[in-house]
Amino acid sequence: MNPPLPRSVLLVLWLVLLSGLHIPMSVSSLQAAEYPRVMVILDASGSMWGKAGQATKIEAAREVMHKVIPGIPEEVSVGLTAYGHRRKGDCSDIEILLPVENTNRKELLGRVDALSPKGKTPIAAAVKLVAESIRNSEEETTIILVSDGHETCHDDPCMVIRALKESGIHFVMHVVGFAVNQKQKEQLDCLADATGGRYFGAADTGTLLKALETIRTEVHRKVEKAKTTVSTVSTGLGKLRIAMPRDALECMNTIKIVRVKDGKLVKRIKSTLIADDEHPLPAGQYEVIGGYANSNYKPDSEVSLGMYEIEGGRTTELNMGSLAIDITGELSAMPAGAVIITRKGENAVNLITPETGNTHYFYKTKPLPPGTYDLAVHYKGSYLHKTKDKPVVLHAGAVVKPGLETRVAIDTGIQLKQPQNPDVSSWALVPSGKNTPLIKIEKASNGDYPLWKPYAVPPGTYDLMIYLEGMSEPLAAGKNLSIAKGTLLTFDTGL
């Protein structure tokens, strides 16, 4: 006589019969879920007594921790590490106050309240101590580093963190830079990026709370995912998660999801568009098309955001970053006809934001799939403006990463002073040593005003050629003009 089936298998069979579904099933479902764990590394260096808004940084950190920690799902254990809290000038002043297995939230908050900032900022050594303590753990640990400054005890903390991640330790680290300057922000951003984590900037209690609540939401999502992976029957439905930085949401007017096999539009997302959302779909291949907003109610600029395979019971992610464009006040007056953002290669992107009588969306932050992009403009070529539609690449090789904002600047250009001579018909800016102009600006049909506008160009060395009415060849008004990064060169032709 055969032995009876285990109860777990009988339960699975019963569920399948009850549902009437004749699809593959998973019997690994009754295993315990592996929930994420959290380790908070809190900066307790002497600078934490500095002000951030109305409170000191340590006071703000205590207040925010009392709001965030109780809201972390009870399935998640939370540990606490601090540095600089016991001794001044000591790079070894690092202590794991509570191990990552800790479940006592009250004790953790009591330890936070007792911290008295004193010493240095040994970030690399603190992360290394925590990482080594979880080296043999199979569960993922989310490390949350809150720091108000840069590393003061190691020359290259980013290299240390990257080596820890590459050694196979199962962790991701999110970093909150609390009231830091640009140089400190770049170092802290590198630490987060080295582990696949995110960087958050915070200037006061409110923004610190917002940053930590965002991380708490991600931990909560991982808990829910751990729960849902304990399934008994597979499904023919999958999900497509579309995420983008919140600050870039304004430019994404519509998202379309198109089934590849028959070209059918299966979902159009417009009024319900949010920065992070999941969309259930039948298994299959889909193309996601982004509709970028244009001014004056003109149709969206539609761009393919890529092809995505949806599998039953799994979530496929389109995690976009964003490109933010900073343009100086003078150059914002240049007569641009379009802003063009391109990614070359197999999955090419060509986003054109045209001038529609209103440049509202020209320099707004754009959500984009991860990749390397060029930013270009072309100058107007309408019935009034005779200038040709030749794009000028102003920034090449901008790297957009998932969930992060990449900033580029339009801050370099040239503007000619209007001369007394009325015969100027056009001018050209030619890269020194070349024959082909980078830009050639033509007189308009109703006046010469385009000739004296500012125009953005890449930094470099140029020759300036002036064309006069009735002359058969241009005048070399300037040779080897150096236009440095961040400079708007004002040029007097002397005419």
C-alpha cells in the first residue's frame, strides 16, 4: 500500500479542484516567507548638533525616527548602528547598538534618544562592520545610512562599499544626505549607487521624514512581495510596474501599453498616471509608449519606451530615471524651435519637444528609460525665421539611471551685439579648423532681430563669419574665439 500524500500536497490539490483551474501549480508555497531586514546607520558625529531648519540635525533625526520606525511592518527586524557617539577624533568609534535581528522597536528608539554626537564620520568602516555582520545571511538587508557629511576617515569610501557588494553580501543601501553640500552629496550618491540603492536629499525635519517614509514604503512593498510569493497556484496574469521620479511626472502626459502580436492598445493611462504603479496584464510581449506633453493643447510627442515580456505570476519593471535641464536666464530667450533628447543604439529613443508658441515644456524634467542620452536644440526655421532646422548637440553622453535624476546645464553660448551697419544678413559659427558651420543664423523675413538673440552652443573654439548684403563671401569677424563652459560670450563685430 502506498503511503498517504503529505498534507501540503493534498491542500494544493484541493485548491486547484476548488478553483477549477487546470494550470501548472507550485508546491513550494508552504515554506516560510523570507522577509527583508533593516539596519539603520545613524550619523552621530559632532556636526549633527548643527541646525537643519528650526531644529538641530540630531533632534530632527530623533523626531523622524519616532515617526518612521513604528510604521515598519512587524515582520521586519530593525537594527541600529551609530558612529561618532562616544569619543571625539576617533575613527574606530563605531558600535552596533542593536543587531539586525532586533524586533524591539521601543528599545531601538530609546537608543536613538540616548545618542550624543561627538566625533568623526567613519562611513566606510561603519558600513563594513554592518556588512560583515550579515555576510552569512540569506535574507536581504536594507541598510539606511543617514549622514550629514562626507567620509572623514577613509580616502575612497565608495570603493570600499562597492567591494563589499561585489563580495556577495546580500544587501542594498539607501543613503539620506542631511543638509549636505554638493561635494558631500556626490560622495553619498556614489555610496548608494554602488549597492543598487537610492540617494535622498533632506534639508530639514520635513524632508528627512519624506525621505525615510519613501524607504519605508519600499520595505513594505518587499514584505508584501514576500507574502505573495507564498502562492499555491500559478497564474496566467503578470504585472508591469512603471516607475519614474516624481519630479518628472508633469512631462509624461499619457502612457500606452500595446500588445505586440496584434498591435492592439490594451491600456491607456492618463488621468490616473502616478509616479509608481503596477498594471496587471495577460502574459505576452508589450510595447510601452510614452506621450510627452506639449504646450497649447498640441498632441503629445510619442516615444517608444521599450518592449517588455510579461510572464504569469511575475512582475516586470520599467524603472525610469529622469533628465533635468538647467538653463541660464539669458539663454532661455534663445529662439529654439525644439528640444531633442536622443538615445542611440538598438533601443533608440528620439524625444522631440517642439515649440508650439509656448516653451513651457521645453526645459521641464523628462522621465526616460535608463541609458545614455544626447541633448540638442534646433533653432527656428519658420516662414519668418529662415534659419535651417539643424540640431545642435549641447550635451552628449548624459547617463540616466533607474529612479535617479540626472542634471545637465544649458549654460554656454554666444550673442552678437547689434551693429550700426544694417547690411548684416546672417552669421555663422564655425568650429576652428572645420569648414561646416555649427550654426548659421539668418535674418528673418520681417527684421534682423534673430541675429542678435543669444544662442546656446557647446564649449569650444570657433571662427565667427559675418555675411553682408551684396558681398560674395563672408567676413571673418573673429578667429579662434574661445567659448568656455558656463559662459555666454558677447561679441562686438565692430561693424
